[in-house]
Amino acid sequence: MARARPATLKAIADQLGLHVSTVSRVLNGPPEGSERAASGATAERIRRLADELGYRRNPHAKSLRTARSDLVGVLVPQLADLVLALVYEGIEEAAAERGLSTFVMNTRDDEPTQRARTELAIGRRVDGLIFADGREDTELLAEVAAREVPFVLVNRPAGDFPVVACDNRAGGRMVAEHLLERGHQRVAVVAGPAYARTARERTAGFVERYREAGFPVPEELVVHSRFDTGGGREATARIMQAAGAEPPTALFAVNDFAAIGAAGCAREHGLLIGRDIAVAGFNDTPLAAELPVPLTSVRVPVHEMGRRALGLLADLIGGRSVGSVHLPPELVVRASTTGGA
Amino acid sequence: MARARPATLKAIADQLGLHVSTVSRVLNGPPEGSERAASGATAERIRRLADELGYRRNPHAKSLRTARSDLVGVLVPQLADLVLALVYEGIEEAAAERGLSTFVMNTRDDEPTQRARTELAIGRRVDGLIFADGREDTELLAEVAAREVPFVLVNRPAGDFPVVACDNRAGGRMVAEHLLERGHQRVAVVAGPAYARTARERTAGFVERYREAGFPVPEELVVHSRFDTGGGREATARIMQAAGAEPPTALFAVNDFAAIGAAGCAREHGLLIGRDIAVAGFNDTPLAAELPVPLTSVRVPVHEMGRRALGLLADLIGGRSVGSVHLPPELVVRASTTGGA
DNA sequence: CTGAAAGCGCTTACAG
DNA sequence: CTGAAAGCGCTTACAG
């Protein structure tokens, strides 16, 4: 019934007539500086037996002793959001390569939960934290910084904290550029939540480019919303109402889910996506290409962002100083903005 | 620069002129049986100071001492698969309620990775494991069982190991029933991968019901595939080719992603979803309802499945014996099978 | 090159 | 009700 106890350094040492410290040096690396941990022959015997017994260092003992957990906590608004799942996959992958362990927690994008989860992670003695849910309207990050817990942000910038994100403003401009080329002059924005800098920057870039082109986007056609399909749907309904007799000929939604909702709403207004009205999203979710009218979107290197964020955090933990990283987005044009069937 | 060292039991004990063991009893619970850990007054002083110092028990020391990590490892094929993300959210939620920590790892549904990840988790001294990627063609689970590591399966059954899943066969039958009622006699199945029992059981239930109704599904119209949209698309292409002059009037795909791919392929054959050809999926992914032609699907209580799986595992870890749980699925009828626009 | 010792922070019988 | 001790498995200066 009782599970077999895992082999310990002591067990190996005893069997070999050596001291546990020698075994430790061989198996888990000699202290800084020293070249070798033991004579070739001894090392060989130790390694062979360790292998045979399936020795795995006890991470709790190691962490307790070294005050390093090799653990990284990751906070995301919602793991079921594809974008975050992909970011996390990148983080996990890069962590594994460095021998770090990670865990994720959902914060539902609300502050009390963010706070509770952060405490939980710190309680687990993480070496560092990655926040994918940075908000502009909260002191949480400043407080964590004051406690000197190393952290970086990913995807969503906030404050001046180090972040790995895509150049959202540029992405917004790309969509504007594309729609301008297609001749759209009256456009609207499904702008996402105001507390998320991703949403704000994408909107800003888009609006800026349209202003430069001489077709400023009317304020009432820039409508904030949640990031999900329901949010996109509601925002679009309000846009249609505000626009009245002159509905926009193109819709920019700051993420793909909102874009799908926006398209649904437009369809209910009797508009054919890609023909009567152009719709563009952001993130280039795997589904964007698979929709009946494939969705024009801005591809964001989410997996790479996750990898880089972990790298940045590892640097920070290692005492190196770090700066933010901004990855270039890429416009992917599909039928939703180029005339459908 | 150096991060503030967290408060320890010793620090509290010293400040209060008490022994660390007394503080431990008060803060982290008295040993089994004992009613109280200390006199009311002492306990009060301890709790107050602990609060003030923001004491958090060091989990590594605790785990090292008790040989219990309160850690659960979860293995999923891919976290970016919405279904798995939702299952994991359920697991995490239930774990948090019990003071357990969880972490997820992707196994990409391939055996070497499953094996490597399992070793990694065991190396981290998990108290138990949850596999969401059980395969029928592998000895891995039997080996883990032989090592007496507690585990349960979720979503996908395999072997006779305890599992929390939905009644996939019943789900398949429900779809068949519905399509029969709509008058479909020539139907095909996008059957998913053969190594996944979910796929096999859904297919089996569907095929069984059609056989009972007197319209056996021709073998060449049951085509295995991957679970993703590409898989659905390819399987459907093969179905169309096999069917020749008599294409099926309805398509059952064993999950929603495959169904979306199937619909895409059908559309390219000039068929209008919901009118020329019915399409049904499985899982009722949040997107199913949002598609231009909303997708008929079988709702699976994925979040609840995750919660129950964690509960089962906790029982197992606690030494209680457990049995499998099968949750009822529910058919959600939408336009993709009831005639579209 | 190898050993001996101390100690990370906790829990838990055992005394008193 | 509280204290003293042992020990979980490891790492790391310090000797020799």
C-alpha cells in the first residue's frame, strides 16, 4: 500500500561507503569554481548507482536549503482564453529548458483575485512572478515591486514595469492602413476594456492612423467592451445605434473573440461580412482562419512572447538588469476585409 | 537589493518568549486528536504577531518534514485546447478549495513526452497525478500504477483506471437520435483518433443507434482523424470522396474543432451548412454558439469534470477507495442541423 | 579528492 | 498547556 520511498543521497552514500556530501557534489554539481566533484572512478560509481536506484533529488530539501525554489508563478486573466493558454505554453517550454517549474493561476481580471493569487504564489516561495493580467488601475504591481519580488509582465504592459509584448500601436496602425487602402473612410472600433493597455494601444494606433489620413474616427464609434464575443456583440450594437443611417463600412475589433461577436451582430443587421462590411480582429487566433468568412487579423507571436518573458524573468532572478521587449506584429489579410463570396 | 526574508516560526517564538513547537501547533494546527494547541491567551498573542509579520508557512520545510507536498500534477495533451483549459480550471479551483496546489504540463499526446512529463512530476514529489491524456495503446498508466503513485484520469478513459468522464456513448447516441428525427438516413462520422477512447465511444454510440434504426453507417463513411480543424477537414474530404455520387446528408464530428473543419470542407464542396448538409460536433465549445451557422453540439460539463477528478484524487490520496464517475452529456440543437438561413 | 558538521524551517511524538 | 529534541534530505563552506 505504502508508496516506495524515493532513493536519497544518504542511501547511495551508504551503499557505496561514501559520505553524502561527496554524492551530492557528483550528482547535483560541484560548488561554483570547482572543476570536478570527485575522482572519475568515484563519480562513475555514484552515477551508476543513482541511475539504478532512479535517484531524483528531493526538491523540497533542495529549496529549503538553498532558499531558491526554481518555481515561477504565472497569473493570467483566464487560461481558457486561447491567447493566454498559448502564452503560458511558451513560458512553460522555456522554463523547462532552464530547469524551472511553473504554475498558472486564473485571476479573472479582477483585483481581489489578483491580490489573493499573488499572495498565494509568494507563499509558495516562488523565485519570481509573471503577470499576464497587468492593469492600469491598480497598485498591486507597485506593491509587489516594493516587496522586491522579481516579476515581469507579458502581453499586457502596465506602468513602467518590464514587459514582453507586441507592438500593439503598430498593429492598430497596420489594420488602419489596410482598411484605408481598401477605401474605407467611415470606420468604428470595438475597443476592448479600458483597463487593458493592449486594448488602449491597439485602438490608439488605429485611430491615430485614421486621423493622419484625414478621416478621424468619431468618438461615438469607438466603444469599449469586454474582450469576449458577448462584449464584441454589445459594442457593435451600440456602434450601429450611434451610427444611425450611416453605418460604418469597416469594424476593427481589438481582439478576435470580440471580432467574432462583432461579425455576429453585423450579420444580424443584415450585413454580409467581407462584402457589406469589413471586419478585422487582433491576435490571429487559430480559429480566425477557419471561420466561414476567414477573419483578417493581426498575428502576435504569443508563444514567443511567453518564452521571452520567462527569459527576462530568469535574468531578473539572476540579478541581471532587464529592459522591455516589443515584438513586431504582422497583418494577416483574409476574406473578412477583402470581399467574401 | 536582497529580498526581505519571510518570517519564520522561530522568529515569532523568540519575540514571544515561546518555543517554536508551540507556535507551530497554534498556527498550523495541533496534531490529530488534540482539541486546542495552546491556551487561549497564548494562541491569541501568537496569531496576532504572525498576522503582523505576515507569516506564511514555508511549504518546502513542511513538505520535507511531512513527506506530503500537497501538490498535484496534471497532464493534458494541449492546454491551448479549450476543452482541456476548462477541465484544468475546474481542477485548479477544486484544488485551491482544499489547500492543494496544482500544475499542468502539455504532453502533445505523444508517449515519450507523456513519459518524460510524468517522471518530472513524480520528481517534484507530487501527492498525485491527473491524466487528461490517457491512451489505449500505451503501458504508461499501468507502470505508474505499479509504482503506487495515486492517479485518476479525466475526460478520456483508458484501461480500467478510475476516471471522471462524460457518458460519451450516450452523447453519440443523442446526436444519432436527433439526426434520425430530422430524417437523415445517409450519414458519416468524423471519428477522431483511434487511440482516444472519447472518440471511439462517441463514434460507437452514434453508429450503434443508427444500426438499431436500420440505417447502418457504411464503414468507409467512418473516418478517423486528428481532433483539430485540419483533421476534420481531411476526414471530410475522404468521406466525400468515398461517398461519391451519394454524399451524406449529415456529418457527425466527435469534437467541435473537427466539426468546424468538416463544415469548412463541406462548404468548399458547395454545400450550405444546415440546409444542404447537417453538421454536429461534440463538447459545446464556447465558440459553437457564435459561429455564423451556430453548431449543434453535445454539451459536456468540463469544468465539473475537472472538479470531480480532483475530488476523486483527493480521496485516493486520503486512502479512500474510489470508483469512476460518468456525467451525463446534453444535446444542444442549433442551426447547423435544423436548416440555416 | 573526500569527510564531518551545521543548518535551512518545519512537525511530532514524548515529557513534564 | 508548553518545551526540548530529533529528523525530513539536502548544500556548502571548512578541514584534512
